[in-house]
Amino acid sequence: MDYRATETNGQATLFFAGELDMAVGDRVGELLQQYGGRNHSVTVDFHGVSFVDSSGIGSLYFTTKELLASGKQVEIVNVREEILDILSVLGFTEALGITVGKVGETGFDAKQRDCI
Amino acid sequence: MILCEQCPDNPSCRNCLLELRSGGSAQKVLPPRKVKVTELATMETSQAQLIAVSRTAIGLLSPSKQLHGRMEVELAFDFRIIGSGLQGINGVPYYVVDIEKVLRKEEVLERLLLEEFHTWHLRGELDPTDVLTNWKDRDDERGRLIKQELQKLSILRQIESIFLYLFDDGNIRPLGSSRADPDVETQMQRLINEAAVRGAGESLREQIVSGDGKKVFEMYVSDLPDRTCGIALIDVTAAIAEERMRKRREWEIYRDILGVVTAGKLLLLSDEELFFLLREGRKSLAMDIKEPGDLALLRRAFKRALEPLGLVANRLLQFLVAVNEAASNTLKHGSGGTITLYIANDLGLCRVVIHDQGQGILLEDLPRATLQQGFSTRNSLGAGFHVMLQYCDRIYLSSTAQGTKLILESALPS
């Protein structure tokens, strides 16, 4: 799985691409913790995410919950229709009560990325 | 907080149970059991009394030695608990051991099965050692009294036959008029002779199966001080059959409930039923999962194998998500497993078998493990089964202490 991050005036955006499963779930949670810890709000761009499961999303879920509890803003945008369906079945969106946007414009640039 | 002086016999005292921090599931051990404790850091051994149990912790009274760190608690040679101990109640030699592993016969479990513990504990009452230790007069009247004492034990009321014998000068003679079949007595004689050759001083417990294979006996031999021994031979055939029937009935109730609650989508299967189910299909692909990095390879391989079957893209992704969830579970709860694809074109369906050799799912945990979202002890959403139920047409499950077999089924486009 790949990611890229931008930070501007207390606003971070994390762009993820690839498959979010047990192998990378903890690392994704750590990245959200890292950028969420030093910014007021974090946008997680899921446009490049082509697969999620309960193990992969678990760490992201618990980190998001912690950030929300500490007063930070978190939103997930650009989620593909089929991924949104999986998140819905997992109860992810409902349990967190955050904005999860469907796919639209993405800022992910495949040339500027790091591997998880 | 103090530990009641009468504990654990005072029914209203719950101090030892509260320290186990197991909610309402903790139970006293009545009567307390002597256990051998080995501190694993020093390998020093000591005796303690087991006075309280729960699924996740046990309580020990150890006046002679302070218990700290990791230790092995030996209830019997085939029943050991490994855990970490700490002082339970200040000023009282009461220690709580948090269970890490339960070694029970060939099984290794993460928690204590209370039902099995109590079955074992009650069976322990059958050991006539305590009654026979002070046996001095080897006459039939004494045997009758011993039998009378043994009959007071509640469990013996459920046992059809108990035979008592005395071993003296190399010969076995029955106490009273009833005796077991000759072939059983012959086996009994052989075992006692072998024990005598190995040396006296130890109690012996063996299981004997009758020559025709129709009866099972538990034999308890207790050495007496004067180089003789007392023998209790108990016919446990009916008890074993009844226990098997009870477990089967319990399993059937769980199967029916899960079937009804999921509208027939989740079905428990016996190993035999599972065997015949898989014979309906053709084995198409098999992969082993040993680490999280294997999951991506699994998804790709199964996608390639399933694509030609005509599943639309979204349906294919959903089925792969379900297979992936089941495969991930084998890593979360064990050391991986084998994932096999069967295709049954005649029936218009495909089935994926996820087989792990973990500890299995306890029958009592099945409803929560399969139906309740968030039921997970690991860092995940605990929604794996929920996803499988949503994304599969049917799920078959067979779980024993030797492992779990899960079959995910999807209809194929006609």
C-alpha cells in the first residue's frame, strides 16, 4: 500500500492507495495518529484504496475515535462505491459518525508517494 | 478486605471470587483441591490449595510459600495451568493466577473450561485414596463400610456399577458379592501386577475396556501401608454415553438456533456432513496462509480462479472480502490455515473451505463469535463474521478443539 501526505496550516491530508488489510492496518493507524497528533484536522483520501477488511480498518477506526475524542476533526473522502459498501457493512461509518465522501476529485499523485 | 476463616466453605463469603475479577463467572472449589505449584523462573515447587476458579483466573491458598511471577499449577498429570501469580488479598496467603494456558490432555487452551473442570473435580471425588489410606482391617465388613462411604458421593448415584477389590499376596479378591466380567478382572490383575513391579507408593488410575469393546471401566488403585491395595472398578459406560448424548443435544440446539437466527445462512456441520458436502464439488485451488503478507497473494489467486465463473465485479469483490476475513481469522486466532476452493458446476455454486488447526470456537462462544459485531479480542472491528454473513449465500461451520473448518458458499451465475 502507498501513501502521500500534505500539511498546511494545521490541516493534513493523507492519500492512500492500494489494499488496506491486516498486513498494513497498523501502519495506516500510526500514520493517522502521527499527522492527526500535530494538526487540527485530518482528511483521509481513499480514492486509491481498492480493498478494505475488518483487520485493515481496525487500527484506522480506533485511531480516528481517539482523535475525535481529543477534539480533532477527521473526515474520509473520495471513497469508491464498492469500498463504501464494505465500510458500511463493517459498521465503520455509522459507529464513528464522521463524514465519508464518495469518490470525486483526488489529489493523489502516483509519482509522489511512499510505501507502507 | 479479609479472607473469611471458613473460606471456601462459607457460602456467603465471596472475597476470594471477587479477586479473580471475572464478574459472576468465578466459582469456589468445594472441597478445595491440593495442587502442586512450580515457579517457572526458579523451578521451585510447593503445595497449595485451589479454592476458586474462573475461565481466566484461579485462586490459590499458599501459606507455606509466596507465589509470584509465572508458574505452573499442576491439578493432575494431564491437567496443568500456566499463568502469572500475584498477591490476591493483603495479609492473607491468597494468590490470584491469571491464566495464560491450560494444558488439558493433548489440548492447549487459553482459558479454563469450567464445565470440564467441575466434571474433573467431581470425578476426583471418586478416588478412594482418602478413604483407604487408614485401612487396617482387611475384612469384608471394612469393604462394606468403604463402599457405603463411596456411595455417599453424589456422582456415584449415577453410576450403574461399582466393584471393590482387595489385592493381597499377588491375588485379587472381590469385596462383597458383585464382581466384574472375568476378562476385565484379568486386565485389572495385569495392570496391578505391572504397578507392583514398578514399585509401590503411588495411586494408579487406568481405563479398562471390556474384551467385546462394549463397556468402559475406570479403575482406581490405592496403595495401602501393608503392601496391599484397594481397588475400585467403576462402570462408566452409561455415564460416557450420556455425556456424549448431552453434548450432541447441546450442539443440535446451537445449530438450530444459529440456523433460525440467520434464516438458514449459517449452519453448523458435523465432520461427516462436511465431508459429504465437499464431495459435491471439484477441488480447484488450495493455498496456505502463514502471515498477513500472504493475504494479498490469496486474494489475487482466488480472483483469477473465480473470474472465469462469471461473477460480476462487485459480487466477486464481496466474496473475496468474505474469504479474506475468514483467512485473516486463522492468523488472528492461530498460526494460519489452508484455504481451498471447490467448484460445483452442477449445483451452480462455489465453496471456499478455510481450515485452521487452532483451538476452535467454544460452543458457548459461537453465537457471540458469529452474530455479535465487535466480539473480538484483537485489534480489529470484530466484524469478520458479520461481513461473511452479508457477502456469502451460505456459511457452514465445523469447530472442534482440533481446529475450525469454515465453508463460504456463493451461487454462480447461471
